Amino acid sequence: MTTLTGPGSVSRLDTLSKKLIVVLAASSALGPAAMQILLPALPTIKDDFAVSNDVAQLTLSLSMLAIALGTLCYGPLSDKYGRKPIMLLGLSITFLGSLFCLLADTITLLILGRFVQAFGGAVGLVLARAIVRDVYGASEAARVIATLVMVMVVVPMLSPAIGGELMARFGWQSVFVVIAVGSGIMFVLLQLSLPETLQESVPFEGVVAMLKTFGHLLSSTAFRGYAFCVAFVSVVFFSFISAAPEIMVTVLGRPATEYGYYFVMIPLGFMAGNFVARHAGSSRDIDELINTGGAIALAGIGAAILLQLAGLHHPLALFIPIAVAVFGNGITLPNAQAAAINEFPKMAGSASGLTGFLQMFLSAIAAQGVALIFNGTVYPLLILMLVASLLSFSLFRLAMASKRNGRLGSGG
């Protein structure tokens, strides 16, 4: 395997080692995991600092905002200064933010520390995908990104359970020690093993230039279609995990302890979709896989609505069809992410960053929106998921049509 010495190097990596891909996958999961690991402790934090539930909730909602903002910043910086130094910078910010949280003695300082921690943790979401795209071609990149996405989704899903165990045994502050240690370990591993993968640096002229770069990306109909396809797939996912615990208790009349058992089907569905995306990527076109995944997701959500209308209100009647929908999303997401980045391979960092921002920003809005439209039934959630899935599928079809017309226009 050849290595790179820095931006503009003429040599090129042929592949990434499996160990390095695992570390990159872990770095992509760090931000979301750090955001969600504190969830079980929110009631305790509210009591410890004698604040309202809304104030305590800021430790979560502002973390989502910080990740969204971070995804905008790291891409353009990495296109200019290289993937490795910016990745290490983000991990350093995560480490410092975690220590800040550990030492915080007021809710204001804790919220600020959480913002810094999440802002740093966003670096892996952006640069792991950009590094993969630097090294691999379009179809192979989609297969490797599928691995990154699987870890990025599954690890945060396990984070609340891990956080609950840590809180019970060592106190809620212990979660920050875990994140600090994890970011420190990743810093060392990437410092030692990650070569620079950026071939040619792109000038960074400041915020105005960054916004112009994003404007240039969004001027492409194909990029818009794929990027918003990714974003609305994420809306489907995050709106469900935000609302499902409340629906389980108040709508389906089940104890909260049962939720975790049924919820296992959701990450399993997503992992199965990622498995298909990885292994079918070598034989099937990216657009074909996105089309298949989108159709499966629509079918799953449609089945969930029909089962509810038929009066089947058992948790299985909700979780099984949604697991099918998430299976489809697991096929769609890595391929649509790769397709968006492939539109501008020389600006892979910026393209990945803007795509990540759209994911987190729209998902944060959806997570809050689900709570606002909840009416004591499951239908507002399912309708929101159906609309998001339809938008995702329609925008992908728009992107595909734009590429086809472009090829026809050029005589291809």
C-alpha cells in the first residue's frame, strides 16, 4: 500500500487497511455516541442542578446543533489543509470538551461543554467518508461507507444503555471520562496510522468562500437530489427513535422496559441493509441500489400504516414493518452519501460536510416536530415518516434524471 505525504502528493493509496477502516468507523460514531450516551442521565441532571426539563434537554438539542455546525466547518478546512490534521484537531476538541463537561459545576457550563464536545465529535462524520472517497472509486467507496454508516448508527443506539450502566455504577459524570478516553485513543491511533489522503488542496478563503462553495455544490441538481435524499432518509430514522419510546408507553400501553427488546429489530434491520449495500455494491449500480432501498422503505412504512388502520396495535405490528423500512434505508443511505460526494470528488470534504449538515439539521427539526404533532396516536409519526420517505425517493429520482439528461446533452 502506497502512502501520501500531504496535499498535492503525486502518490496514491490503493486501499485502506481493515484496522484503519475500523478506527475511521469508530471516529464517525464518536459524535453521535457522545450526544446520546447522556440520555439516561437527563432526569438526574435536572435534579442535581435544580433546573426544568426544558433546560436539561438543551444538553441534547444543542449537541445536535453543534454536530450540524461542525459538519459544515470540517469539510472545507480538510479540503484546504488535509484530512489528517483536521481529523486530529476535531478529536482534540472532543477531548477538551469532555474534560470541560466533567468539571462543570453549573448547568450552563455543562451545556457549553456538551456543545464543544459535540462540535469536535462531528469531525469523524465528515472526514471518515471523505477519506474513503479520496482512496476508492465510486462503487467501492459506497461499499466501505456502508461499513462506516453501520457503525455510526449502531454504536449510538447502544450508547444510552452504556450510559445507563455507567451512571448506575459510577455516576453520570463518568460518561465524559469514557468519551475523553475514547477520543484520546483514536487520536493516537490515527496519528500513528492515518496517511494523508488529500491529493490536491482546494483554497479556503474564509466563511464567505465556504458559503460560495456550498452554493456551488447546491447549484448541481444531481448533488441536491442525492444530498437531500440522504437527509430525508435520516429524518425517517431519527423521527422514529425520538417518538417510539413515548408511543410504546402511552399509545401501545406497554411498560417502558419492553421498549429495548422490540427496538433491537431496528438496528438489526439497518445492519442487514448495510450488509446488502456492501456485498451488492460490486455487482449492482449505485442508483439501482438506492432505488431498491427507497422502494423497500416506502413499502415498510406503508405496511405499518395499514396494520394500524386494521386495528393491529401490538408493538410487533409497528416495529416489524419499520424494521423493514429501516432495512431499505440501510441500503439507500451509504449509496446516496457516496453518490453525493461523487458529484464533486475534488471537493469531497465540503460535499461530505454539507451532506452531514443537512442530515443533522433536518433530523433535529424532525425530532422536535414529532413531539409537537403527537396527538396520542401513532399516525402523526407514521405520516411524517411516509412524507420524508417520499421526499427522499423523489429527490433521488430527480438526481438520477439530471445525470441522465446531462449525459444525453453531452452526447454520452
